Amino acid sequence: MERIYFDYAATSPVHPEVIEVVHDAMINHFGNASSIHHLGRDSRRMMDNAKKVFADSIGAKPNEIVLTSGGTESDNTAIIETAFAREKEGKHIVTTVIEHHAVLKPMDYLEKLGFEITYLSVDKYGMIDLEVLKEALREDTILVSIMYGNNEVGSLSAIKSIGEIIVESVSTAYFHTDAVQAYGLESIDVKKESIDLLSTSSHKISGPKGIGFLYINEAIHLPSFMLGGEQEMKRRAGTENIPAIVGFQKAVEIAQLTKESRRNEYDSFSHRLIQRLNDQKVDFEINGHPDSRLKHIINIWFKGVSSEKLLLLMDLSGLAISAGSACTAGNIDPSHVLIAMYGKESQRVKESVRISFGIDTTMKSIDYLVTELIKLTNKLKK
């Protein structure tokens, strides 16, 4: 049985060109980047080249890039270290109710330590009210953390407007955004969008797992989240993973070169999927914002169809889709994102699935996906 993957928002297969550079680095570039001999200098050169690629991709400077193990570490570092570094200035933080758990759990941790967290609600499209954000900002607000694009429904935040509001407010809050889903597909410019801290992860863009970066504006000085050596200019201890770093670099280079073509392709996939469902008179609605959204994610409410049962039957048909964040895989708890958007009692919470596209998605696979969706949703309704 052929297996077809539609869960790229959870993770993505590694691009063949990425595998090549990782393999080469493992064999030929194994020196410790902190060593002064030629093997160490070789690794340092490769790491510096990668940082320049990462920085250029978001309009930053290489010295503003801190290598991490991925999105979770980047989010935790940005939030927890900002809180500890600035608690004498204030203990108020603003975020939203639909953030990834890598943001929400650090917020919960800080609340237990006496920090005050304001959780902004969202509308049915997964968007915050910018006027409510303005009202939430105070003189003692030290951090605002709002994701660039939602990992479950794909809704894009008004990041530039949010950045402007923070800059113009009475607060001196840092602006952090979890850009894990948006990075590689959206055009991000940290300076133009007034972003102080930004999190990314390699494995979402067909790079290796276990590597990412945190952008930290050069005017900000945060202590190291990891304690040990003095790597990353004392901002992140631990021997740098050169094979993963150069693999991430290659994935970013490919993503930058193919960004527009992939956006157009993913858009055409969504249109085809929706058109065929409409042609077959399937009873469904799209969750999230209809226009301002990530092109590779589409979240669909199949009315009267259990998402849990649909996932199981789709898997038996060789199709991998999702009912929400990968970090809640195997968890029967309903999506906190859908609850925030539509209410706990809404049928959407138990009847919605997430489909996401990537490098191996084709129009042929989309057609097969739709055929199975039509067949299985009709079966489950009966």
C-alpha cells in the first residue's frame, strides 16, 4: 500500500540535498568549532557561513543569531530568560490563548513564580483584537509573545501592526514571535516588523531535527539558558552540532529559492481540495482565516464526522493527516486552539482535521486524498 504524507506541519521529511551535506559534514567536518586547530577552524567557518544565511533570511545580522536545538528551546529561552533578566523592571507579560505549548507552558511556569500573564483571546478566525492588545500593554509589561502563524489552523497574525503598537506604547516590552510554522514560507523582516526575538526550527522546512535558531536583537542581552561552556558568545552552552547546522543552512537556502513557487503550489492544492469537496457536496467548513493564513496548512471541519475516527480510517488508507498539533499526538484532549476560536461546546472541536503540504505533495496525491476523504466521511456519517 502506498503511504502519502499530509502532516508537514508536524514535521517534514529531510530534503535529499540536505542529507548530502549532513553526510559530508559527519565524515569530513567533525572538528569542535571551539578548537583552534585546522579542523576546529573549519567547523567554525562552516558555522559562521550558516549564521549569515540564517540572518539574511530574516533581515538580521549574523551576531544576532543564536543556535538552539529547535523551536521549543528557542521559545523557552526567549520567554523565561527575558522574564528573569527584566523582572526588576516589571513582571507583566502578554501572550495569546492559541500559542504553541512551547510558549504556553513557560508562561504557566512563570505564573507560578509570581509573574502576571495576560492571555489575549481570539476571534473565530484566530486573530487578536489590536485595540485589546493596546489596552493590555502597561508600563510594567516586559514581554509580548505572539506567534507569527498558527500551527493548527494556519491563521497569520498582523505581526507588523503588533510590532508598531508595542514600539508606540508606554511599555518597553520586548516583542517575541514563534515563527516555527511561518519561517521558510513567509517573508520575514525582523527590523521592519519591530521583532526583538524570533524562534525557528529546522525540521519544519525539510532540515534535520534537533536544530533551530533564536534571533535576539543585538540591543538585548539575555543570559544563557544552557549552563556550561561559553559557546555562542556565552549565550548558549554546548558543543555546536555542525552536521545539523549545515543541514539547516541548506534547507534554508532551498526554502528561500523556492518560496514563491511553493506558496503558489500550496495555494493551488488548497483550491483543488476545496473545489472537489464542494463539487461532491461534502458538508464542511474551513477553520481559521480564509485569506490571511499560512499556505501549507488547511484545517477542515467535516460536519457530523468524528475527527478521531476519520484519522484512523485515513491511516488505514495510507494517508497521514492530523487533528492538531504534533506535540499533542496521542492525546485525546481537544484542541485548545479550536476551543479558543469556537468555544468548548462547538462540534468543530471534535470534528476537525488538519491537512498540511510539503515537498512531496503533488496534485495527484491531492486528488487521492480528496477521493478518500469523500468516501470515508460519507461512510462515517452513515
